[in-house]
Amino acid sequence: MVNNVARLEAKSLELWYGKFQALRGISLVIPQNQVTAIIGPSGCGKSSLLRCFNRMNDLIPGSSVKGQVLFDGRNIYAANIDPTEVRYRIGMVFQKPNPFPKTIFENVAFGPRVNSFIGDLEEIVERALHRAALWDEVKDRLYKSAMQLSGGQQQRLCIARALALEPEVILMDEPCSALDPVATLKIEDLMKSLAENYTIVIVTHNMQQAARVSDMAAFMMMEEDRAGVLVEYGSTSKLFTNPKDKRTEDYITGRFG
Amino acid sequence: MKNGSAFQRHLRVRQITGYINGTLFFLATLTGIIVLIVLIADVFKDSVGWLDWQFITSYPSRKPQEAGLLSAMFGTLWVMALTALFSFPVGIGTAIYLEEYAPDSRLRRLIQTNINNLAGVPSIVYGLLGLALFVQALSLGRSVLAGALTLTLMSLPVIIIAAQEAIRSVPESYRLGAFALGSTRWQVVRHIVLPNAVPGILTGTILAMSRAIGEAAPMIAISALVYLTFIPVSPMDRFTVLPIQIFNWVSRPQEGFWHLAAAGIIVLLFVLLTMNAAAIVLRNRFQKRTEE
């Protein structure tokens, strides 16, 4: 059931932090309405790659990008593209839940508000919370602080916050690494159901998670002092059962990493 | 090797050492408290019978019984209001620029070092600067405005540093979260950074104001009056402030004026404590608002 409509495409993508090269010639196509997992050992550059997709690396002083990231056929690094526009069309969920110290309602309403949304704010907030499978748990305390939610609820709130902007792609940077197994399971179920309407890219160091939730998988690694190498990319079932590259096989069978 | 022989525990010695140190720290704390109590008690004793309504509503006079600090109190209010008006926006604006906008360049570091050093410059130096710059070069005269601008210069470094620290204490993850939702840098500052930094900024700025209110030296340097028999009605009027009035009374030979000085100190302390209390109330209110 792999479909081939490209949603995001990296072309010979290179990333530097100052003199340190974090990504080397990455080319891959991320298909629409699928979950694509980026796996690999710590420091291999998978989060850096993810942050290239919504230009979050721009916020790190000294970073520079070469190559292209095509989104709907347009290079998001072209001179006439405002990174702010990229970021509201491509949402992001971070490793540690980072709700704002505001009410639950205000957290979800934040994106629509800053982007001058003029429709029914309450409706959009409710819809986003429904989609993030959080509505039933918070509907009676929308105007209480988001900081009082549990870690798993906070992370689903962050997903709802991203969904409120109706993004086309959602990037998730190890979204479960700070959560317990039950909360992790909920987020994974959520990812699978969200993939019906959204394109999802997830970075994870948890290979079981990648195998459980993703349709496509990319394996990255660092060799000696060369970080940011894309070793293998393909459908998850193939990558996990019949890897082409010896290094992929070693990693997924637990021989290193 | 067995544990017991390798570790010489000396538990008793360690406990005694801890106890002695704790006691020393307690005594150190006590020193400050005792000095404060003695000071306040002494001032109160001296002011008994002098701190009354007549004292607060009268102009200075050659006769201690008829003298009051009306003009000094209004002068202080004038100067502080203008100082706050000038130093809040400039100080907070500078802090926002340095923390949120300025790229990490040599220039930024130079500015930062400069500000840090300015915070340590003695207040009399600011007074002399105010005299040369505002009173003379800009021909503002020995006016309320010149005094307020001088105190603004003096307070700015402290306000900037306090505001910077408050801004820096806002977690980076909030900023990233807001950026990822398509906020512009100004929206991140306006909706995320400032609301969370306000309690710290308020505390820092009001403490800076409290320090400025008690400064006599820079006001003497720009020659604020000591014998003023009118209330300033415009920023260009001449003025006096509480610390100068108190200083003047203390230096008089007649005993009556010493009592007036003590009463003046009580008024000054009262204004100071009120401002600090306001800082605490404001901080608590904003903190509650962000946490709920």
C-alpha cells in the first residue's frame, strides 16, 4: 500500500553547524499520507535532518544548508520563501513535551492566533483536541493550565497544537522518548490514525517503534567522525526484514548502536 | 580490601564540623538583622513627636517646629515618575534586543561588557555626567527633567541586566515551540518571552528604582535645591528630593533638625518599602497568571 505521491523531497542536502558537517548529501522522497521513520544511533544527524524540513535549523546561529528540500515541488530554501510560512504548513512536535505555560485552550489556539485566524477559534481548538485523542480528557478543564497535564497528555496537547494549524506534514522528533510505555502506545496509535490525513515524519532511536508505526524507514549513521550519512531508505518491511546494506543489518539486529 | 578499613568515616567529627559551620552562618545572618533593628529603633526614637501631619504638609523652614518635607516628597515623586517613564522602555527594549535579536558578534559582547561595567560605576560619577550633559550641554538647567535623566542613566544598566536575566530564564523550548507554529520573532517575544519574563523584569526594575530613590549623591552633583518652598509643577522646575532634604537636616547644628532628619528617614523608608511590596505583589500576580 505504499503510495508514491511525493510530499517532501530532500535533494543532495548538506547541513553545517559552523565547520561541523551534520548532513552529507541526503536525498530521499517522503511519500504523502505515510509515516516515515528516521532511525539511527545518537549523533548520526537524524534530528538535524528533521529540522531541515521546517527550517528550524535556521534558528541555530552558524548553521548553513546546501542542496534543496522540495515541498510541493518548491524549494523551501529558495530566497523568496519565508521560513515562517514553511513552519505553519509543516508542523513539529518536540522530544520533550513543551506546552506553553498557558491554559489548554490557549495552547491549541496559539498557532491560529499568531497566524491571524479569523474563523471560529473554539471549533478549531475542539477539532484539534479530538484529532489528538485528548478531547475527552480535557474538555472539562480547557481553561486550566496545560502544565498540570501528565507527560503523555502534554505531548498529545503539543500534537493538537500543531494540528490546529491544519498542517500538511507533521514532524516528530523522538516524541515518546520522555514518556512511559502506556503514553507511548497512545501516541503511536495516534500517529497511525493521523497518517490518514497527514504526512508524518518521525525521528526515533527506538527500532521497535519504527517497525510498529512506520511505512517507510530511513537508516542514518555516523562513520568515524563523519556524521549525517543516509545508509539506506525504503519500505519499513523491507528495511527490517531484508536490508540491502550490511551496516543496516548490523544495526537492526543489535550488533551495534 | 574490606570497606570498613578503606573508608575512615569520622562521622562524629563531620557532624561537629557541620554544626559549627551552621552556627557561624546563623551568626552572620544575625549581624545584618541586628544592625537593621538597631538602626530602625534609633530612627524611630529620634522621630517621636516629629513625624506628624504638619511635617508632611509643610515646606522647609528655618524653625524646626515649622519645617516639613512637602516639597522634597513631591520632588521625589516627580523625579521617580519620570525616571521610570524613561528607563523602563529603554532598559527593557535594550534587554530584548540583546537577548532575542542581536547576533552573537563582537559588537554585542562589547556592549554587554560595557553595560556590566556601567552597573558598577559610583552614583556620584553619574551625577557629574548629568551636570555636564543635561544641566549644561543640553541646557536643561537644574530641573526635575535633568535629575530624572541622570537617575535614568544610573538605573539603566541595572534594569537591563535584570531584564536580560529574566528573559534568559524563559525556557528555550517555549521559543522553539512558538517558532514551529509559524510565529515571527516579534510574536515569540510578545506572546511567549515577555509574559514569562515579566515577573523577573518587574522585580529587577522596581529594585533599581528603589535604589535610585535613595540616592543623594547624583542629585547633589546636579545641585538640586535644599530649600524649596514650592512644589514643582513642570519637568523644567527646580526641585529637591528626600535624601537631600534629610542630608541637609542632619548637617544642621540645631538639635531639632536631627529629629526632622529621623522623621524624614522614616518617610523615605516607608516609600521604599511600599515600592518593594508593590514589586512583590506584582510579581506574585503575574506568576500566578502564567502558572494557572
